[in-house]
Amino acid sequence: MAPEKKAANTERARQLADAGQYAQAIKVWRQLLDGSPNDANVYNTIGDLALKIKNNPGAIEAYHKGARLFVQEGFHLKAIAVYKKILKIEPDRAEIYTLLGDLNVVRGLMHNAVADFLCSAKLFLKAGKTMNALTLLRKIAKIDPRNTDVRLRMAELCLKEKLKDTAIGEFLYVGKTYQREGRAAEARTIFEKILKLAPGHAEARRRLDSSDQPELDGPEPFATEAVGMTVADVVQGETVEGGIKLSLPESTLSAPLQPAPEAQGAPGSLSEARSLLARGDLAKAERMVRALLVEDADQLDYQAILGLVYLKKGQIAAAYDILYRIAQAWHTQERREDASELIDAYLMAEPDDSDFLQLKVRVTQEPAAATTESPDLPVIPAPEEKPAVLEVKPATLDQEVAPSAAAGIPTGVLEPEVEALFHESRQGSPAAAGGDKYEMHYDLGVAYKEMGLLTEAIEELQLAARGRTRFVDACAMIAACYKAQRLSTTAIGLLERVLADPRCAGPGGPYVKYDLAVLYEEGGLTDKAARLFADIPSVFDAQDRLVRLQGGLPPMEHSSAQTKRPASLL
């Protein structure tokens, strides 16, 4: 298809979609596929349009094709975003969780991969597909070889499927691991179980007779098992029946497998795990809670104990990632006391952490209707009495801003999590340290936005904005998401706050001015827009826009929020 005709058809398809003629728009997009059959973005657009006419099967088919092409092109984050669209339509698609787990193995995010594989295994078991569940557990065992809980689960499932020899092999592996760790009683129990299944098993008998000797073996079992493993051993070596294979280049598949950090355990209960934590027996508490998480990976109470274990072990970053999310969730669920306990525990270790200090303010703040007195907030006193969601106070606004085109968030109001990003600057607290996790949150947020998952994008970008080098970029992208939700007034308020923040003093500042000026221009605030464009004549098309405004011409079209811009420097 000639470039001119392709451009014309693309414009026609967009006009049809804007006019609500979604079925006709899909037909035009499909015509474009005749000339570009491997365009993942077109399939993603077709999927979005199919959803609008309630054609869920058509949407899923298009999303599958788009995600597969994104993977082939190396756009793994975009593929993840598209697969999550499928889960929004059909959350019980076990094979999609398998694909997400495989993609996280490729990205080196082994904890994420384990969580995805566990979700997939649970769904397969629910559907009665035990062999597929076993495949997922084998994937976990390869990337997390120390996870004895998973191996015990594998052994039990193998017994149900009459795979006795395989079950015995897994039990023996666990027994040897327990013996090496000096867990003699647990090792004896495992060896006795093996002998009930196979009374003549010589190694189990020998080990049972010497179970109190932890140094019976040479190298640790998992130390030799993981040697030489590659990404292909997990992604292609273990495939579920009826599943979808990822098409990956040989360079990716041959990359060495990076095992997950230590994770092992024994069955128990929530109260027992809490008791072990209280006694300071962190190793046993961690083993027990990991065992519980194998059975229910989504249980926040189990996850909270794991976060507290990390905290007591001094693994602050890991503790932050778990405890902050759970405290937020419990606050939303009105579990204020539980949320407060987590926050206080974290602040005992990190008393100056601005994120938790601000969350403590929100959790301990009583609703306005429930009390007439201001709550006692000794950590970070508010400058004046305000509700939990604060009204936006523009930094230099001297005119009224045009009203929002749609509701979702009240006009001129920021979400509490976004509002909290500005407190550390106002209170003079140091910004959170940067790191790879903020880059990952930012990249995933951008991918979600590009795929139209605006709510998910905002959540990831809020986390990215807590990093030193991504505050400005992430806030600009959040504003772009607000604009896409037709919340232009909220986007303006956010960018005004960013522009007034000391963290915007670096190279990112001119780009914030540009995005804000465009929003002013589109909202009819031409004087404000002209002043900002005049400050940044070399940024994008600012000079051309300024000339148009000075000539009284209508606003130019704009593609909001550039995703590739210099990182903020402090």
C-alpha cells in the first residue's frame, strides 16, 4: 500500500472511530493490515474498537496477535500491557498468566515470574488440568530452586497423577535440602514418607539412619541443578498443553538464567508465622509464610508478614515495595489499625521516609464528619485544615481555568497518591533515592499509557515519580493520562504543581512548561500559554505556536507528553 493511501486510510479509520462508527473503523483498519500484516499497533487498535461494540472474542483475538508481534519485535513491556488487556476481559485465562511469567523471566524479574506462574497454576488446578499446573510448578522450581514448598506441592500432585517415581524424586530433593540445613526432624518425616511409597529405597533408608548429619552431601542440591540453565530452559523447556509459545531471538533464549533469591519453607498458619516473627525467628517465619503464599499468593496478610521479615532483616527496598502497597490497600479497605501498625513498624526502621510519613497522615486523619477537632499529627502537620484529597493550588494562576470535559476525579483535585508526591518537597525532606525499580515502573507506566490502560499507567507512574530522576517525567506522563481521560483541568493543576516544585529545576523543566502551555492554549488561556511558549522558544514547536497565538489563530494539534526527554537532574 502506498504511503499516501495508508495515511489517508489511517485518518479515515480514526474519523470513523471518533464518530462512534466502530464497526466501520475496524473494517478500514483491517484493510491497512493487507499492506502491513505485522503491525502490532493496528491489532491493538482493532482490539480496543472491538471492545466498544462488545465483541469480546474479536478483541481477544486481535490482542493476542498484537502481543505476539510486540514480543517478536522486542517490545516486551507493550506485550505485557496487551496481555493484561486480555485479563481484564477474561481474568481466568491461565495461559495468559503463563505468558506474563515467561516475559518476566526474560526481563529478569523472577519474583514477578513466580507470582504469575502461581496464579496460572491455581487456575489450571481449578480447571482440573493438573499436568499443566505441574508444568508451572516446574518452571518455578527452575527459577527458584530453593523453594521447597513448591517441590512438596509438585510431589503431592505427582502422587495424585500416579507419577510415583517423579514424586519420590521431589521428596528426596526436599529431604536432602532439609538435612543440609540441619532441619533433622523435617528431613526424617520426608524420608519416612519416601519409604512408605518405596520400602526398598536405599538412599532414603541411608539418609533416615543418618538424618542428624547435615553435612552428608557435597554440594547443595540447588547449586548443581541451576548450573548452565538458560532462559530457554524455563520459557521453552516447560510448556503447558494448549499454551502459546513466545517467539524470542536466540540471543534472548540463550541468556543465563538468574535464579530468584532464597525462598524456602514449611507449612504452617498465619498465627504461627506471626508468632515466629514476634519471637525473632526470621528464617522460620519466612519459610512458613512462603509456604502459605504457595497456597494463596494474593493473601495480603501473608504478604505483610513477608514484608516485615524483610524489614527486620534490613532489606529495606524489598520491605518498602511490599508494605507500602499493603498499607495503602488496607487504608482503602478501612483497615486503619492494621495499616497503622505496618506504617509504624516501617518508620521504626526508616523514621525519615517521606512516603510512609505522608501515608501515616492520611491513615490517621479522621473523616471530617466524624470529628470536629483536628487529629494529632506530630510527624508532618498540615499548614491548614484540609480534607484527605487536597484542592490544587496553582503556582502562578491569576485566571480561572476552563472546566474539565469529563468527570472521574473531581475537577481541580488530585488523587491522594499523586498529592502525596509533593509533600516531601514542601516539608524539606530529601527525595527518595533513585534506582532500577523506578525505571521499571516508569517504563511499564509508559507502555500501559500507550496501550490505553490509563488507570494502570497512573499507578505505575506514581511509583516511578518517587525516584529522584523520574519525578518530572513521571508527573508529566500522569498529566498526559489525565488529559486522555478528558480531565484537562486536573492535568493543568498537576503540571502547575510540578513547575513550582524544586525538583523541576533541571533539564526537565522546559518540557513541563511546554506541556502546560499546550494545555493552556487548548483551554483558551492564550495569555498564559503565550508567556510560557516565549520562555522556551527552542523546545519542539513552541516558537511556531507563539507566532500563531500572537496572530490570533486557533490552537495547533498536539500529541501530549513526550516520553523520551532528559531525565530530571538535581
